[in-house]
Amino acid sequence: MSKIAEWRRKSGLTQADLAIRLGFKSRAHVSALENGAERVSAEMAIAIDRLTSGEVSVSTLRPDLHDVRVISALAP
């Protein structure tokens, strides 16, 4: 099971729920990311890292980006 799927299930989200939170039009995109049919883009890795508060890190999703650190947005 992928780290994305583990986090999603632990958080009580469906693929459709996660798709909405990530700005996808359908759950099929989440499914493709979870089963490895689609590579996670750098931008998506950062978005997932932010959404999961670092539980699914950029370096987990994209080992080639091991030196990228995500800074969460501060509330105004």
C-alpha cells in the first residue's frame, strides 16, 4: 500500500475526498498516484506534504527531491 493510501485511509478520506482536496476533477487521478500508475509531480508532492502536515513527505514521494523542505503557510 502506498504512503498516500495509508495516510488517506488513516484520515478517513475516500479517494474522491482526497481528489477534491488536491484539486483533481476525479478520484481516478488519486487512484493512479496511489497504485504507481502515475508519477507524482514535484508540485503535487509539495501539495501532498502540506496536506498531510509532513506525514507523507516530498522525499518519500520523490526521492530525487530529498533536499526539498516544505514550509507550511502561516495564517494571517
